[in-house]
Amino acid sequence: MNGFERRKQKKIEQIYSVSFQLFSKHGFQKVSVNEIAQNAKVSPATIYNYFGTKEQLYADMLMDWMDKQLEQYENILDSELSFPEKTKEIMLLEARNLKILSDEFPEFPSSELNRLVQTVERHNEQKGMQFFMKFVALGKQEGFIHKDQTDEMTILYFTMYKNELGRYWAASNEESVTRNMDQWMELFFYGLVRQNQEQRQEQGEVNNSSTCDDAG
């Protein structure tokens, strides 16, 4: 990337950052391109040259924000945390992001903007699916997800759990969710019987021993 491209990318990042703050605070209709330009320290012409319309800027800004969130998920998955801790951090971040989207970007006032946002969501779903396939593969490799469980059902289970966590977050507060997160994770991995992996392994050894005794 040469100097011109670096300067252009820096301006785009400034525009995205300012746009996100203004759109989330005031809504799409109440924010003008001139206001974004003034706060981003660029000219309105620069914004129109880069994005064409305010609607396209809004859609590109959302896509950039979603890509950055997915990058955080990837960093968590590649970290040295245990798989349950990775799952906990990813779920917390996803629930927080869902609340941001529902609270601060609730409506799309025009059919054109709605169409653009749907395109962004499809893009995000495709990239998100790639991430979750990697997540499931790691869980199976480390023994936290049963190898016979299909990827489709595992992702469905994660999505159901994550969505319910998001609703719980919306109905309470972040502190309450964070405080109870260990219980959420225990339920996610081990169910209502509260039987952890070590206990299941011990039970399996007992069953194997009993089988050998019966055979003898």
C-alpha cells in the first residue's frame, strides 16, 4: 500500500468511526453528510467520491463494523484460552453486539437502504458461517463437542443459546449477565444434569469395568 492509499484508507476509517457514532446516536435520517464530513475532518465531496450516497456509506459502515467484530471473534478463537472460556467470551461479545444493533440501528427508513443492509447481512452471514465451522471443528478436536454431532445442529444450538442470552441481556443488564455467565456456560456444555466432562469420563470407565466383570 503506497502513501496515497494509506491516506485514503485512514480517511475512510475516520469516516466509518464518525458515521457509526452519529448514526447510532441520532439515527440515519437526522444525520447529514455535511455533519459527518465536519466531524471526520474531510470534505462532503470526499464522502460522495468514496461512497456515492449516504445510504451506501451507512451500509459500508455496518459491513466494516461487522467485519471488525468477526475479527475479534477470530482473535479469541486463536487465543490461549480454554475452549469453554473462548466460547464464553465469544457469546458475551455476540450478545453485546446484537444489543447494539437492535438498540442503535433499529430501523431502515428507505427501501434502498433496507436492500443495502440486507446485502450486508448476507455478507456477514457467509463470513460468520466460515468462522463457526472453524469454531465447531476446534470444539470437536478438543473433545468439547461430540464428534458425531453434525455441524448444522451444533451451529443451530449455539445460535439458539446466543439469541436467548441476548434477550436475557436486553431484559436485565450487562453486569447481571456477566455475573451469571459461568452458570450459562455450564448449562451450555453440560446441560441441566450438571455432569461435567470428567464425571462423564469416570462414569464411562465404571461402565466399561462393569462390562468386563460381567464378561469374566
